[in-house]
Amino acid sequence: MPTALALSPHLDDAAFSCGGVLALLADAGWQVCVVTAFTATVLPVRGFALACQLDKGLAPEVDYMALRRAEDREAAAILGVSARHLGLAEAPHRGYESAAALFGPVRDDDDVWRPLAARIAALAEELSPALVLAPQGLGGHVDHRQTIRAVLDVLPATDVAWYRDTPYAIRDPGAAPDLALPRLPGWAMPIGPALDRKVAAAVAYRSQVGFQFGGAEAAGAALRRFAAAEGTGVLAERFLGADWRSGSPASPGTSHSAATL
């Protein structure tokens, strides 16, 4: 049974961005593991981190990240994949104190990519994935950029299928990938049979869909329109880099293990 390792900066990125492919791989007999980097509960919650919770309509006493981890497990069950949480702190807990800062320069003292790279290397050794998926960094969120830096410390860019960060790609379909990524071939994967499950998984992130899409119904409509726009006459998700489509979604690529990193 081949394994796919999907790396998600936050608790929703992989499902929003490539949930259709993840469901198709699971249906085809792959073991699919979605690993989210920035999932830690940090208490007490203060400042901008607290504001990020309050603007989702959640009271200060709610354990926001515990709620999100539960949503992630629910979404994973809908897609038929497993979920792991690495327990690193999100950017608002690492000194990024405004929305503008989240999309600004990486702080000189922010070396979170180092422990993240070590954990990705350990996962590659444990799972020997035939396929690794990671974000392109569309939108420029610092956590996405630090995830890319960590992945590139472990794997060649050409060995990764880089997904289009959503909803950033919906807001700006022409957004450019992170500058750390080289020029890579792009391609689309049809996801029609799995689109309903992708939408169901996306709306399982109840704390996020209002803020990100305007509500569950709007999220479903936006994801369906976007899938139609991403394909040429088919519902699709688009990627850069590694292409495992030789034959079918069940055709594995080259396994990555500690010996090949």
C-alpha cells in the first residue's frame, strides 16, 4: 500500500487546497497521512493571538486550537485519511503581532522551520511516502513560507507535488508561488468524483469557514466554482512539480526514505 504525506501549515490548508486528491488517493488504496505543522495550544492567549480567536466569534476561554484539532480529525474522517498534529506554535505566538505581519517579512528570530524540517525528515523515514504534497505559498502567509523552507531543507523541490493554497488561490487565481520554489511544471488532476467529499471536509472546519469564505454554503459554492476554473472542461485541482499520474491516482512514484533525503 503506497503512502502519501500531505503537509499542511494550518488545520484546514490541505483539505481546502487538495482535499479532492487526498480523497481520491484514499479511495484508490493509498495510506494518506495529513500532517499539520502549527497546531499548538499556547496559554494564556493574549494580544493578536487572542484577537485571531475573537474574530472567529469564539470566547476567550475557549481552547481555540483544541477546537481546530477536533475539526481537523472530523475532516480527515470524511476524506478517509489520517491526521497528525506536530504541535508547533502558529505565527501569532511567535512574535507576529498583526495581520500585516503575517504576510510580511519572516522575522530574523523565527527559526521554526528548523524543528519543522527535522520532523518532516523523521516522518519521511517512518512512512517512506511515495508522494509528498506541500503548499506553494500563494498569499505569502509566513507559516506557509516557513513550511516551504522546511520541506526544501529535506526534499528536492522536484520530488514534491506543490498544491495551490486555498482560499488564497480563489482570491487571486494568478498568485505566484513562493520565491524559494524554482520554476516547475504545472498540471491538473481531475477530482469530480471526490468534490462533494472535499466540500464536506472543508465545512467541517466550522470555526474557519465563516471567516475564510462567508459561511458553509458560500464555501461549498466557492470550492465548486474554483474546481471548475482549475480544470479544462473538468473539475480539478492544480499542482506544480512531482506528477504521479502515470496510469491512475493509485500509481505510486518514487518512495522517499531517510536513505534518499
